[in-house]
Amino acid sequence: MIQEIDEITKEIEKYADKIEDKTFLITGGAGFIGSWFCDTILSLNGKVICVDNFISGSKKNIEHLQRNKRFKLIKKDFCTLKFNKKVDYVIHMASIASPPLYQLHPLQTLDIGYIGTKNALSIAVKNKANFLFTSTSEVYGNPPDDQVPTKEDYYGYVNSFGERSMYDESKRVSEAMIYSFIKKYPSIKFRIARIFNTYGPRLDQDASQYGRVLIKFVQQALFNQPITVYGDGKQTRSFCYITDQIIGLSKLLLEDDLPFNIFNIGNDKETSILELARLVKELTKSKSEIILNAKPNYDIKDDPRRRCPDISRARKYLGFNPKINLNEGLKRVIEWYKKH
Ligand SMILES: NC(=O)c1ccc[n+]([C@@H]2O[C@H](COP(=O)([O-])OP(=O)(O)OC[C@H]3O[C@@H](n4cnc5c(N)ncnc54)[C@H](O)[C@@H]3O)[C@@H](O)[C@H]2O)c1
């Protein structure tokens, strides 16, 4: 994992003086992406206050940081936390992002998107701190083919009343709230990353029974269990390796002047779920059988058929250029999974 941190810090070194000795509040910092963000900030001599209630995060993600004097963990629900510390940056990542888990906790998912985002924004305003929110490609819902790759100005085709709506709408209301804060507090920098599927070591570390598709396939393949594809497997996703994602998020937070608040951050190589299953099987040399239509009540209506970002805005204004392809990233995840 030192390799990953080196790869990230090399790309964002030019922002080092904006990080050194500055305090970053990171909600959801014990989660997959959050913990990598904590590592990055600490490795460039910043200070981190991580707030997490561990609903989907893991102690294992941050245990190596516990003795670092620049790292402080507050184990609380961010929706009810009274926070009075001084901070320079607010990164609001807390969320319940895995579909089976947010379906299990629909109200908590909505709360963190409404109450949590409002609290995070108020802290940013009080401290005049730069603010970054991790939104999602799910705000685009199920776009038609002519909107894929999807640009930031697409409004979305989203169901507000269904199996995924607690997550999608929690992010959409967060974005609406940020819009209102931008109008009210024009001197503060508010940035929104619409993240597309991101993977890497630590993904769903303690929540493997609720794990997202890529880690579920790796787990099934390594145990030679059937690889269970929902539907026909022709639905697509675009998988971004964690180092690329953290580089994109850091640039978005730390770049001075940007003409937009919202940026897609992800990898723009589209892959079908069946291709993913085959690649995982090949790389793990697994004996697993790939089973199509493995979920009888699979909700084809709301599961996006295609998911691929147009990242030309991030390329142009952030110099964002994802480097790790799926083959390479999967090899790294498989190695990590075997070790852990
Ligand atoms: N990984 C992806 O592919 C992806 C894609 C799109 C968007 N995102 C967004 O990026 C962010 C990080 O996602 P991730 O993949 O690391 O997920 P994750 O589940 O690993 O991390 C989210 C963290 O938030 C914490 N959390 C949830 N509710 C909380 C609350 N009320 N109070 C305090 N902590 C709380 C969880 O315990 C967890 O540690 C999320 O906002 C997610 O919506 C991720």
C-alpha cells in the first residue's frame, strides 16, 4: 500500500503547502475512500479529524493511523455530532454507499444526505473552510444511450420512489443544499465530485456480505464459489482505481480557481459486468462458474444499464488523467484480498 500512497503524493505534490499543518475534517474517514484520503493528507503532513460511526467503515482501515499524533478519530454519528473544533477543510464523505446496505438502512442513508450534509456545510461556513462533497454517478439515474458517456450537465433520469431512491435522493438533496450555500456564501469554495465506481484495497473490508460487485466477484472467485451476475451481465460500469480517484478528489479540493463546482471523477473505460466477471475469474485462475440471472427479484428497471463518465471537464481543468487500467487494478485488489 506504500506504493499506492507514493503514486498519489507524487501527483499532488504541488499542493503540499496547502496541506502541511492544515486541519482536515473528514466525515466517513474510516471508509474505503475516506481512509485513503486520511493516509494522503497525513503523508503530506496535514492533520486529520476523522468522524465515523462504522456503519460500513472498518477499524482495520485506520488502525495504522491510531498512533499518529496528527490523526484524531471521533467515533460518532455525524448527524448528531456537536462539532466545535477549528478546521481548514471539510470533506464530507460519510454515506451508506453499498446497495444492499443502504436498502437495509434507508432512513440513516437519507439522514446523512440531508442532516449530515447540512452539518458539514455549517462547519465549513463557520470556519471559512474549503468544502468537498463526494456525490455519485447515481444522481444521473439510468441515462439513455445518447447521454453516455455522461456529462455533468445531464439532469438525470432518476426514480425518486424505488429500491435505490434512498441513496440517489440523499445525494441529490445534498447537491441541492450545496447549491443554496453557494448562493448564500459566495466567498467559500464548495466543490462536488460525482464519483463513478471506485475500487481498490479496503473496499467493503468489514461488510463483505454487503459488498459491492467487484469485491463480491473477487471473493466468490477466490473461494471457487459461483460468480453471481444479476441480470444478463450486459449492464456496464466504469471502474476507477483508488489512487486515480484520490488524485482527482485532491485536485478538485485544492485547485484554486475553477469555473465549475461539479466534476465527474472516475475512469472512462466502460466494462460490462459479464466482462468483469470473466476478468476476475481469469486473474484469480478460479474454477468458479459464472451464473447469469443469479438474483430472482433483480430490479432491472432501476439498475442503470450503462454507467460511464465523460471526464473531459476534469481532464481540462484539473489535469485529471486516470492511469491504472482494470487489469492492473484488479491484480492489486486480488493480491490485497489474498493477504487479508
Ligand atoms: N466507492 C464508490 O464506488 C463510490 C461511488 C460513488 C460515490 N461514492 C461516495 O464516496 C464516499 C465514500 O464511499 P466509500 O466507497 O468509501 O464507502 P464506505 O462505506 O467505505 O465509506 C463511507 C463511510 O461513511 C461512514 N458513515 C456512514 N454514515 C455515517 C454517519 N451517519 N456518521 C458517521 N459516519 C458515517 C461509514 O461508516 C463509512 O466508513 C461516499 O460518500 C459515497 O457515496 C463512492
